[in-house]
Amino acid sequence: MKPRWLILAAVLAAVGGVLWLKTMGPTPTEAGPTDAAQPITATVLLFADPREAGENCGCAEVIRMVRALRGTPGVRVREIDSRSPGDDARRYSVRTSPAVLILDATGNEQSRFEGESPATIAALRAALTALGPSPDPTGAAAAR
């Protein structure tokens, strides 16, 4: 009879310990980088077909430049698949792919870049550079 009580007590102690650890909250490494608490100052919306990211075309360059901003403090990047854009396309009146919209902290549109012409890509690169590290169209920066 005693071994059963000892096993039961050990199991209850283990469960109690696990529950206590769970209530302690995440450790700093679980919570993510320390700059994650930084307020969002800009949101970059990318409307594109993600299947084109690996291609050698203007659309792919746009996708890779926007993706290179991921992890930039204060900048949120959202990708919307242009094959099924839903309410986002209607809300922002997006009819072209690729399209990149830069929104301020309150969600108001600050800049819009539609298409993949060399002039559009150059203007987009300048706008994205102002938000964070230089966007690398090869995608090397996104792999960091």
C-alpha cells in the first residue's frame, strides 16, 4: 500500500511543479527578441503571387525586397496572396500585382507601388531603405 501512495505523491508533485513553471511565464529567450516590444511604426503590405518569389523577374525582386524587411524593428510585413486577396484588396483598392503599400502606425496609406517596372522597383527600394536595412533583391538579407 505504501508504494502506491509514494508513486501518487510523486506524480502529484511533478504535475504541481509543471503547473507552477507554466504560470511563471515565458523566459526571455521564449519571448523573442527584446525589440519585439517596440511599437509598430510602419506596416508593409505585399500583394503578390508567392509562387513567383523564386523566379527571375520584377515581381520576384519586389517580393524579395519586401521579405528582406522581416525582423526590422518597428516594421510589420504582411504578405497577401494576389490569387485570393480577399477584403484587403477591396479595402486598399488594389487591382495590380505586385503591389506594395506602406502604412503608417495608424494604418493610413503613406506610399503605394504597383507593378514591376524598373522605375517602380527603384522607387520601392528607396522607400523600403528608409524603413530599415537596405533591401537586398537577391534575398540574401532575408536569410540572416
